[in-house]
Amino acid sequence: MRSMDGLRFAVGTLSVFPVRVQRVDRQVAGRAMALAPAVGLVLGLAGGLPLVLFGERPLLAAALALALLALLTRALHLDGLADLADGLGSAKPADQALDIMKKSDIGPFGVVTLVFTLLVQVTALVSISPPGDASYTAFHAAPYARYAALVTACLAGRLALTWACRAGVPAARPDGLGAMVAGTVRRPAAVLVTLAAVLAAAAIGLLSAPGPAPMDDRPAVDGLSMDDRPAVDGFINLRAVVVQGCPLDVAAFPDCPEPAVPGMRYGEASGLLPGGIAALGRTLAAPIALLAGLAAALLLLGRARRRLGGVTGDVLGALVETAATVTLVAYALLA
């Protein structure tokens, strides 16, 4: 029952999904913050759907996905990020900075932080593209890679909440959400939740790895019909790489010219990876990106503790967006 109360509390606090919270205390709050990554996983799966539905228009898809996420979370995390930016940017003492953060309006530091954060998130999503033949990637694999990246980012953002609410992290105010959840998660529980999140991220990455290309999308060889093309066992299989318009088995096509790239021989790939290596890279990229996002959030948490004395609801929201943004950037660089 306590776990269910914690799950309801997590869903009701972190999303717009309607739930009936029957019990609210620090023990339930601790369960809720430990279960926060599970809520993040659901939010990512739901919020990332535009990336798949409008995959042929990646910029529009990324903007719609982030807008849907803001809707599903009431934009509370973005609001917290803006408030924390105003508080820290003011260079005021802790009590005055907390008063600035409590105001309903957003100052210049908050506006600039929001603009650049959303810009980085959209750009990172659009730039994610798995290795392989460009035509196949554009229409088949890339939307799922971006979808996996966003789900991983949502998972990382809520994992940051688990660590921000671990025992030993104080609240900056005696009231509010921060006071309710601060110090409620035991460190062993945070470690176990992190291991589960890493495994989930690895599974997400593996499921998003490119598979075999459909027959109609096999690499074309100029002057050859479909029946004459070399067999393709996966669009990134080295055995079927086409270099300079000629298949690897050049002996079967004696009219093919010598490779245009000096020093390149037929049978060598040009920027392509074997399918197994690509799948392994995608599997590792997701958990590494997740851990990078978590590390960035913990650095910001340390800064907030030194300046403000602890966590508040705004600090927690800022940690979610920070972890998610860094995860997307790391995913774009690694994938």
C-alpha cells in the first residue's frame, strides 16, 4: 500500500495524469522520489510519440515532442529551471535569492536560460542520426533513435530527483515541496534505482538500433536492376557496402572504375559500421548519456546547496531539465 501511495504521489506531482493521493507524508514522499524514474519513462514514451509520427519532419517533430512533454508536466520543471536561474543569477544572499525564486514572474536570467535550454534540446534531437545508408536512416531509423533519446532523457531527469532527495540533502526552506521530499530516499535505494535505470536505458538503446533495411531501400548501384544488386544483409552490413557506385564483389562487375578515394580498396567501408557494432554502440550510448545527464544534475545540485542551503521545488525542477538536456546532447554526440 505504501508503494502504491508513493506511485500515486509521484504521478500526481510529476505529471498531469489524474490520480487520487490518499496519503501524503515523508515516507510516501520517499517512495515517490524513488519511483520518479518510472514516471519519467512513461512520460518519455508518451511525449516522444511526435518524433515517430512526424519523423520525416525532424524539426517539427522535435518541437511538438517537447511541447507535449511540457503539457504533460504542466511545464513545472521548465518553470523551476527559470526560477533557479533567476535566483542564482541575482548573486544575492540565500534568503534574498529564495525570495526571488518564489516570485511568480520570470526575470532575464530565467528567460535566457529557458530559450537556450529548449534550443539545445531541439537541436540535439534533430542531430541524432544512426550510422548507415543516408536514405534508409532519414526515413526509417532516425525517428526511433530520437524517440529512444528522448525517453532516455526523461528517465535521466527523474533519476536526478531520486538523488536530489537522498538522505543528507537538506531543504532550503521549512515548507513547500522541497521540505516534503528532501532527505527521504536512502542511498542504497538510490543506487538500486540507478542500476535499474541504466539497464532500462541499455534496453531502450538496443531496441532502437537499426535493423535490416527493407528490400526497396537497399543501396542502389547505378546501371543495375534490383535483381542485379548484391544481397544486403542489413543496411549497414560491410559485406554489402557499395563504394563509388560499385559493389564489393568487383570481379562480378569488371566495368567498375577504380575507387575515387586514393588508397581506398573495394571491400573497405566509407563511414559505415557492421550491424553488430552499431547495435552495441547504440546500446552503450543510452546508459552513458543517462549517466552524463545525472552527473550534470548532481553538479548543479551541489551549486544550489552551496548558494541556497538545500533544495526547493524549483531546484528539483531545474535538475530535471538539466539532466534531460545533457542526456540529449551526450546521446547526439555518442549515437
